[in-house]
Amino acid sequence: MLKLQSLKGHGSMLCANTMWGLMSPVAKLVFIGGVVGPLVMTNLRVVGAMLLFWLVSLFMPRETVRPRDHVKLFVASLLSIVFNQGCFIFGVSLTSPVDASIITTSMPLVAMVLAAIYLGEPITGRKVMGIAAGAAGALMLIVGGSASVPDASHVGSTRIWGDLLVLLAQCSYASYIVLFKNFVSRYSPVTLMKWMFTYSFICLTPFSYTTFVSTEWAALDFESVAGIAYVVVCGTFVPYLLVVVGQKNLRPTVAGMYNYVQPVVAAVLAACWGMDSFNPVKVLSVVLIFAGVWLVTSSKSRAQMSADGDAHSADGRS
């Protein structure tokens, strides 16, 4: 039973991060059209996912959320959606895409430290090696796929503030998967997400309303509409459901490691679209990323280390 839950968690996180990896190039194609920008896309993601979660909830058994749990859902929405997506978008606008991509590799490390502090999860040598291997592979993919000429449009203090905002986005999401690991088991994923996206909508609307209503929607072509549909459904609605499943069945550090799958997916898609090509360095990057995931997954949890200690104590008494 435990193994089945673990497989369900791994499958959920793999699928979610694969969809997020595909979302980045799809969203870029939409942005090229010039009609929809990052802020409007964020608003579309939140509004679209909120409506879909409420629609699905109508066909499921009704769950009553305790009043005090609404406060926790509000905080969870801030960490996993509002601060995570908002800080990342504004951060990318102030810094270079390469800097932003590199900083995103810090999320599993932050999750490991927070899990050690808050949940008492051990920081083992195998876990550190796994995170280091995954980060090295992700960095090789990111740097290898970027232009060699630095982006001169983001310099000085502006770039620093952008880097800090992107880092804050990673810390925010890592805090969510650690602090709310036990809480997400109280309700179904649909109930959790419909309220979290509702609170996110309330928080984001004052900042995006003017831009949203002034967008020339009639200027969107079919490809842009299809891209937006993918971002809303397959880049937001489905992955956020799957992340709750992964969060319930995996340790936070293991769940966070799947963040490294996203650059792999983006690199594969770029190669398939003829935008890039695979070479030995990129193959090595992929090997390092999945080796890192395996090392972190196979590292012992606090419960396993306690069980081993109890077994040794029993052997000593016998």
C-alpha cells in the first residue's frame, strides 16, 4: 500500500512538472503575438483554474471547510500562487531570463532546509548529493541553451531586485510544499484548489484588472487562443491538482526535486520544434537530473531512520 502511494506521488509530480515544462515555450509563443502579456496571462491562469475547480466541485460530494481552515487556505494561496507567480513574473521583467532560470534551481535546496527545520527531516549526504547533481544538470541545460552574450537590458540594482524577487518566488513555493504537507490531507484536491484559487483571484484582481479589461481580445488568433487554453487547463488546472497528490504522498524534498524536470522537458520540446538540438552535454545534463531525483528519493526519511534506530536498539537488547 505504501509503495502504491509512493508511485502515485512520483507519477503525479512527474506529470505536473512535465506540463509546466511544456507551458513555458507555449506561453512564449502567445507572448510573441503581443496581445497578451505576462500579467494578463497570470490573471487568465487564476480565473480559468478557479472557474474549472468550482465547476468540477459541483459534481463531487460537498465538503464543508472549517472557518479556521479558511485562514490556512488563504495563506496557502499566497505562498503557492500569489507570491510564487507574482514575484516570478515581476522578477523576470527586471532581470535576465537566464538569471531567472538559474535561480529556480534553488527551490529543492530551500525545501530541504525548511523540511529539516519544520518537519525534522534529516539532511543526509545522499540527499545533498542528489540535489547537487540535479542542480548541476539543470544549470548545464539552462546555460547551454542560453545566448553567450549577456542581456544588457537588465543592469545594476534593477537586475539585483529582479533576482531577489525570483528567489522569493522559489522560497514561497518551497514554504508551501513544506508547511502545508499535512494540512492538504484534510480535504480533497478539488476543494483545496477551488478555495486557494478563489483567494488568489481576490488578491490579484486589483493589480491586473485595468490591464485585463484593456486587452484587445478580438486580435487573438487561433494559435494564441489554443496556447492560452493549454496554459490554463494543462499548465495550471491539471498540474495543481496533481501537486496536491504528490504533496500528500511524498516528502517535501522529493516533491521539490521534480522541479528539475521542467528544463529537461523544455529542452526536448525545443529540439523537437527545431529550435535547438541535443548534444553530449545535454544528454549528460538529463542523466544528472534523474540521478539526482533517484538519490533524493532513495535517501532515508526521519521515520525510516527512527525505525532503523529502534531495530538496532532491539538487536542490542537481544
